Amino acid sequence: MIVLQNHVGKIAISPQYFTELIGKTVTNCFGVIAMNVEGFRETISAALPGKRKAYARGVNVKFSKDKLIIDLHISLMYGVNMNAVAKAIIHKVGYNVEQSTGISVEKVNVYVDSIRV
């Protein structure tokens, strides 16, 4: 839970909000086929029914020093320019998160785990 203090009061933002916002943003980018799970624990939780949505997998958000660090694990379509897609994802995710929450994004790391035909 991320808690922000402003002149009106405290604002609490849940991690699920960030994963859904970022996951939907990434899956709407051209060339992205799916979000991938990143580790053993996430693989097991993804296999259980009803745990997380498909677009929320592979999103890891860390909050430090009033900024966000976002890690994304994705699968791309064969034949797309990986560099262009990664830059588009970094730009869109940073913009959407900053506009929706007001929290600045320090870094967006995009890991391309697989390329599918």
C-alpha cells in the first residue's frame, strides 16, 4: 500500500491498482501478445484459478524515495521492432501512471521473455 500525504489528507493506493493500470496499458501496445510470469512463486499463483487477471501478470512495482520503479515481463509478436515497442511501452506506462496517480516514475524496465509467431 502506497500512502501519500497532501494538503487535503492521506491517499492510499493499493498495489492491485498499479498492476491493473500498468497491465492494461502494456497489453494495449502494438506488438505485445501477453504478460509473462517472472518467477516460481508467480507461476504457481498464476496456475490457481481466479487469482490474478492475465494482464496483471509480470508487473512488479517498487516504491522508493517518492518514485516508482516498474519491472515488466512481456511476450512480443514475431517481426516487430523490439526497441521501438520497448520505448513505446516505457513512454506510455510512465505517462499513464503519472497522470493517474501523480507519482513520478523513476524507471521502467521491460524484459522481453519470449517472441511468438
